[in-house]
Amino acid sequence: MKAAPIQKRTVLVTGCSSGIGEATAYYLREHGWTVFPTARKVDDLEKLRSEGFDALELDLGDSDSVQQCISAFLEKVPDGLGAVVNNAGMALPGAVEDITRAALRRQFEVNVFGLQELTNGLIPKLREQGWGRIVHVSSIYGLISAPMVGSYCASKYALEALSDAQRVELSGTGLSLSLIEPGPIVSAFRRNAAAALEENVISDDARYADGYRKEAARRKKQFKKVDFINRPPEDVAKKIFQALESSHPRRRYVITLPAHLGAFMARFVPAALMDRVMARELPQ
């Protein structure tokens, strides 16, 4: 996928309170980019600003917040917008039957609707320039679906579909759109998912209520270490950097061994066998 050269290395990176977003903000700044990170909470914004970033407030679940962020960012880059990296997101675990309509809506508001509204709000500026990069942090769960995370998988499948369509729609504009598809990354993401599970799913009526409580407690105590399987967020930051800098950015960047295995399974393993493999993930 050929893209026009970047003429101004300015980038908006969403979800920079921790994990992939924070690592990406620092990595890109160290490699010559002017980074405008976003966060929802005041404490996180103050932390980023204390580190020298011009941080912007953004809550993807709130359309007014999205529009305010777009306006504020465009005012800060009058000479050109190099890229947007859509990293912010949330995971809502739980069996599909236990996800309420309101909870499912929240999952999509953040991971799909808010992300797409932000991107669409920046595209007119990018198209006018004739250059710029769009990078979405998806997941291997955008290619394969697993039990107990169905709503999260659905949001990533939706992101993948919208991205594939929009990438083609942007043909001939000089813009590129890449998807980052990580597997297990060491971050606070799992603990945040445990909090979402407690807030939105756990009830005595839930089919897997006991399993949910055990899983939430386990995730709160769990601190994964970087190893051959679980990779640091910097590994994702490096792939994002490649997508921003390459003259021929890829459509997809798969990260971690489990993600490569999952991508292979999605293409070549029969559905019946996939079902048997995934059934092992059900709470006992």
C-alpha cells in the first residue's frame, strides 16, 4: 500500500494513560514526532503534561468530547496533521447472554463509534493535505472470536470491517490506513477489564456468576511478566512507528506469537475444530 510522504510529523495518539498508548507516545516523541496524547481522567492528563506533552482530554463514549478534541487538535497543527493513532479502547468480558444492551452499547461507543467519529472528523484535513496516516489498534480478536469476550470481539470485528472499507475509499488520496493486531500485551488492560466485569456483568442471575467473581479476583491480583508469549507495549509502539514511517505501510501488522497463530487459525482451521478449542476457555 503506497502512501504519500509525511510532511509534518505531528500525531494524535488516543488512550495514553498507560499501556500501549503511553508507550507509543514516548516512543514516537523519542523518534522525532510531535505527539499530542489523549486521556479521559484529569490525573492522567496532568501526568502527561508534567512529562512535557500537550495532552488533550478525550472520552470516546461522549460525542461532544470527541468533537472538542478534534477542534482543539486541529488548532494545534495548522501547518499539517501527520497522523492519528487510535489506541483507546475498553474490554467488557462476559458471556454474550449476560451482556446488557446498555453494556454492549458502551462497548461499541468507545471501540467503534467514538473511534470512527474521531477519524472521520480528521479526514477532511488529511484529504486536503494529500498526505497522512491513520492507524487503528485492533486485536487478534478482530480475526477470531472467543467465548467470554464476545462483545469485545464483536467491536473489533466491526473496526476491522470499517477499516477495510475506508482504506479502499481513501484510494488515490495519498492517505494510508493500517490495522495493528496485537495478542497478549503486558499492561493494565486485563485489570481494567476485571473492573468492567464487576460493574456491568456480575449478578446473581448471571449464568457464570461464580466464574465471573473468580475471574475478576484473579485479574486484579494478576501481574503478567514480559516473556516469549506476553510482550511489552513497546513492541506495539514499534509497529505503529513502522506504519507511520514506511513509504509502503502494511494493511495489517500482527504482533506476538499467539496473534500470528490466531491469524493462521482464522484462515485455515475448520470452524468445528475452532469451536472445540475455544470451548476450553469456558468457566468450569
